[in-house]
Amino acid sequence: MMEPPPIDRSDGNSQVWLRADSILYVRVWQRPDLSVGEGARLGALMAAEVARRERQASGLLFDAREAPVVTGPKTQGAISGMLSHYTDASKPVAILCADEPVQLVQMSRLVKIAGPLGVCSKDADEVENHLLQALIG
């Protein structure tokens, strides 16, 4: 997996950057000190940034390895919206999960809803290969 360049944007529990290969990389992590409301606010900011950057990006990689294992309905809605925004523009999406079956099941469902241009895996190579194959056709 490619190492990230300097961060384009960082909020309280997420980072967003455009990689050299034009994949928008989004990394989120757990912050137990955040209230549910603050977490939702930060999630909305991240989702808005991801949507804003769609025209620059050739695809989306959402790295959830450090995120909470189980997400609530608001977070699932935000992730689903981000994925659909990209797949509706015929751009591939991928979610990289932790080695946690519950997270993998939950995120796989969101990718499936977004359509056939997505993949969800705990294997970084699988995620990268999916995006690469989608981009080269």
C-alpha cells in the first residue's frame, strides 16, 4: 500500500488526502473522548470533504482499520453516502477493514449497497488491486 503524502485535510478523527494515483484516501480512527454529537459533526465534515473532492479523484479508499468496530446508523449513512457519491460517478470504491468480523460484515453491506464498483476487505493488497484493476479497466 502506498504511504500517504502530507495530509490535505485532517479533522479530529479523520484524514483525507489525494494520492499520486488520484485515489482519495480517507483514514478514520476511534476517539473515545468524543461525544456522539461531536463524532457525528466530525463525520459530516469528513463526508462533505470527500464529496467535494470527488471531481479530483479517480476512486475512493476508506481506511477503517482504526475506526470503531461497530458503527451506528448515522455513521453508516455517512459512509454509504460517500460510497454512493463515487459509484454514481462510475468511480471505484474500497473499504479497508480491521481484522474484525463484525466490522467486515457491516462495511461489506455498505459496499454492496453502493454497487458493483466496490470491495471491502481486511487485506490491503486486495483493496489496492481492486482499485488498480478498476482504473486500468
